[in-house]
Amino acid sequence: MISYPTCLNDSQWQVMKSFLNIKRKRKHDLRQILNAIFYLVKTGCQWRMLPGEFPKWQIVYYYFNRWKTLGVIERSDAF
């Protein structure tokens, strides 16, 4: 896997995984899905233009939409 500047390091991943349900076995690595979301946010690329190193855009979009609906991803005007 290519490492992009937007990818989570180990200490960042430790913090992020506390917000996610990582107890069950999954086909796709949630860390890679988060890395893809951070890549999209930083670069502004289209969902379908995600580099091939990330999971398919449909998977990434599913998790993004799910987390947004559940309130895991929230917008903050404080920043």
C-alpha cells in the first residue's frame, strides 16, 4: 500500500478506532477506509477517482454515509 500524507499513523489510528465498532471481523480494513475518506477530503477528488490502493469507492462511500448518518462524522464550526 502506498502511504499518502493523509494516511493515519499508528497513534492517530488508536484514537480513531475508539469511535468505531472494530470488534467484528470485516472484509475491508476500517483504517484503509478512513485513509480513503481523509484522502478525498484533503484532495477534493471525486469518489470514483480514488486511487486503486484504497478499497473501491462504493465501499468507502457506504461507510462515509453510514458514519455521517450515525453522527460519527460531524461538522464542527469550532475549527
